[in-house]
Amino acid sequence: MSQTANRATPGAERPSFQPAAFLRTTLPLDLSQLEMLDSGRYHSIWLPDHMVSFWPDSIWTPEFTDLATTSPSPHRHLDAMAVAAAVAVKTKNVPIATCVVDTVRRHPAMLAQTALTIDHLAKGRFILGLGCGETENTVPYGFDFEKPVSRFEEALKVIKLLWERQGLVDFEGQFYKLHHARMDTEPYEGRFPKIWIGANGPRMLDIAGRYADGWWPAGAWTPEEYAAKLKIIRDSAERAGRDPMAIIPATTNFCLIGDDAELAEILQAPLVKALVMQLPAEVLRERGFKHPLGENWRGMQDIDPGKLPREKIVDMLARVEPEAILAVIEHGSPEQIARKYKGYVDAGLRVAKLLDYSGMAGLKWAARSAQKVREAEDALIRLVGAQT
């Protein structure tokens, strides 16, 4: 895929379907695969940005998972922007995206400057992936998590102002103020970094349509839901006078790759059962299941691993219905996964990271996961190749 297609320049050839690569930003950091990731197979490399992982401390022990024998904590996160800079100088071709940095923990002026810096290191390949934040990465550290969506939109305005306005910048907002601020660092080859947005609710989808060059859903569990959210984004873009087809639709939805016997074993693993914590109660209710954490559980927004006591997690695990997880998460053999994700491609998806969650079932499953993902990617590329 050409660099022009990746950057979705208005009027350029539309991007065809490609898989994306996911680079973990936890210790131990492994950059040994960068040459392969830079080979042209992948549309882009996505780097998560967290202070804390989703898995509760109380079940990250050898009692619950042998993964705890290889790492003392699931929360050994590195700064995604710093890792992106390292990846930028160690690669030559593949775009690099944060997936996603929130606008609660970082001032937009610093986001604007850091993104320009990394884009110069990457020679125009950096994608600033942004989201409005999550409880676990903000509240425990004393950040103000009130009105995150309004804060997010205002941060985007500040970033754009600093990038695009020459000379001194003044801005009086609800959350940010600029007085004679300036950012004279020119963009690499005259083009600012692309901005991709993680968005799910109506307001965030509308913002994505007005600002985003690419979109990750924070929850789209069926091709029909994906298509409906994408339509909201494209309608918003059109109202704003933007090219709606220039916004690249992406996804990072989880899947479980394995045959029926493997899935039966995988679904007994505590960390896989704990996936239910990331699913809103509403999503399970629509499929006829009760959420073990209560009817008001909002999924990722309610996770705070340090505050969830062992007793509550153990009780949750005992009440998790494997069928409920399978009702939401795509699952099956690599070929079956590919056929299911083709439905998302038909709905508009153009860049996908197949994130096989079965690797969280334990060390033996983690060792097989990368190969299963590659097989599913190959099968999906074959399925959609004729139409792209």
C-alpha cells in the first residue's frame, strides 16, 4: 500500500483492506519483530497507551494463571509516545499509531508538540491516535475525569490551532487556555500527522466525523452495529464539509481463535472469563444474558483493577457464562474468524487488528496465538482480495 493511500489524502486512491499489527508497550518490551512488521504486510503498527491494564491484581497470581510466573504484574506499562519514537527510528515504511492516547492525562499543547516530533522521526508516518480516556488510567492518579468528551473535543481544537495557526495563539476554553502561545515547528514535508479517534457513543462519533482521519470503535460487536456507527461518522463528516470516504474505518475487536475443543478449555481460564469485565451489561442483556457485575456495569469505563477485591472477582468468575462471552466475541477456527470479519469488511472496515484473546488462557495458548492470528489474517486477505 502506498504512503499516500495510508495517509488518506483527499482525492487519493482509497485504502484497500489490510491487517494492522499490535505492539505491546509493557515490559519486557520486544522490538525484535519490527523488521517483519515493516515488511509491507501491515497497514500500520498500533501501540496501546495505559497506566494500568484491565486485569485485576487479585487474579494475576499463579493460583489463577501461569502467565503470572513470567511477569510479576500486568501493569508494567511504558509510555506509548516514547515507544512510538523508538519504533519510528527503527522502521522505514509502516505507519505508527498510538491506540489510543487519552486527552485527560496529557495537555493538548504537549500532544501537539510530541506528535510533530515523532512524525519528524518517522518521516511522516506517525498517526496520533486519541481517545477521551478511561477510569483506570485517570482517576487513581488524580486527573480530572469530569466531562471527558467535552474535554476531548476542546483538546482537538487546541491541537489544530497550534498546528495550523501561524504566530501567536490565544484561546479561552472551558478546560484549556492559551495566551500568546505558539508552535513554530513546521510539519514534516508540509503535512501534519493524521489523527485517528477511538469513538463509540453518539457525541464521540460526531466528533470523529468532524476531526478524524481514521476511526476505531470502542465497541461495535456486529457488522450491522459497525456499519451504523460508521454511517454516523460519515454523515457528520459530510455536514462538516469533509470527504467522508477519506476517514479510514478500523477495528480492534477481540476474538477467540480455536476449534470447539480448544474453545471449551480456553473459556475456563480465569483471565478469559475476566473478559466479561470489558463488556457492558447492556451488550449482554441484548443477547439474553445477565452481567455478573450487575445490570449497570458499563464495561471498560468501570474497571479499576486496584479497587476490585478478590472476593468480588472470584464471585464474578464463578457466575460467568461462557455462552455469554461467545455471544459477543467472534470465535472459531482461523477460517471461521476470517469469514466473520469479512462481514465487517462488507460493512466498511478497511484496517483490522485481529486480537486473539485466547492467549490470555495461559502460556501454552499464548505461544500459539501469533500463528493463529496470522492464519486468520491470511484467510481474511484471501476472502476480501478479489473485492479490494
